[in-house]
Amino acid sequence: MASTSKNAELIGKLLENIDIAMLTTVGDAGYLVSRPLSTQRASFDGKRVWFFTEADSPKIAEIGRHPKVNLAYASKDKNTYVSVAGDARINRSRRKINELWNDALKAFFPKGAQDPNLVLLEVAVRTVEYWDGPGTLLGKVVTFVVARITGREEVMGENRIVDMTGSRTTTRLPPTHADSRPSRKPTAGKGPPKVATKPRAGPSSRSCTAR
């Protein structure tokens, strides 16, 4: 078990310089829908991730019906991949909007921070799963070779699930990790059940001669 701040710092480091997240919501027909969104430059506190969006966009209606969402981050250059599961809601706080606003956003929101249709999408983080491998090409090649030789795919990088819901976060291995799979070794001292067999009858003392 680790402190929330320690894991928040780790995840914040993984998300650093990964601007675009794919936000997945539940669409009208129940199918999953993914859209790219730019994450706002704010230190990850282990609790929330922020996005600017329009109040009348379809995703806002979808979140109103199904607030559970997923955020997927990927950096091919850093060989880092992060999946964030959480609950989304709309935040209309002008104070928070002004706090996160920067003029570069005018390319997407020309009316500026005072646009009445501009809102914040606030995602309360529940769990984070991350994959963090070697960032250099040489490191990738070496770990790939080691994984092929040893048969242990986990040497390709670190893969963990972090539960961010408690006062102290918990970290665990994902179910697909080799070390998290239950051992199937036979119980010591227990072999296969023995089957009782009847002794074979010996030859009769009386022999019959064919006539």
C-alpha cells in the first residue's frame, strides 16, 4: 500500500507531455464511442483530470446518461500507455475555467473563457492501469530479445493497476500478469487415487486333456 501523493506523482509523470487522451463514453445505442480530447495542463492530484468542451456536445448528453468513462493515453516515443477509469461530470465553475484557461485554447474556443457554452469535463479517477517500458530503441530491442528467450513477457515493461479511491492507494498486478496467475502445482503428498485390484487366479490343479 502506498500514499496517494506518491502514486499520483508517478502517474502524473507518466502522463507528462501526453496531450491527447481518447475519451470513451457509452453512445445512444449502447455502443462505446471514443473521441480525442486535450488534457488541461494541471498537476495530477490523484483525484481528477480536466478537459474543456462545449456544453451542447453529444458526449455531454452521453455522460448525463452514463457517467462512467475511460481515458486512454499513449506515447509511442516514451513507450508509455495509461488507461484511466472514472466517473465524469460537467463543471461550470468560472473560477476553475479561468484557472485552467490559456490563450492557445482560442483556436478551439474563439469566444474565450467567458463563452457561456464553455464548460469543464471533470473526470474523478477510480483506477489507473499503466504500461511503462524502455523508451529507447536499443532498450526495446534488448527487452524483446530477453522476453523471447525467457518466455517472460513482463520484462517488456512495468504493468500495474492503481486503485485511487481510498485515502491510501493500492497497487496490484493485472490478471494477465504471469506472477498473478494461481499456481497449479499438485498438492504435496497427494498422488492419484489407488484402485484396488483382485488377485489373478492361478492355473487350476486339474488339467484337461483334449480328447
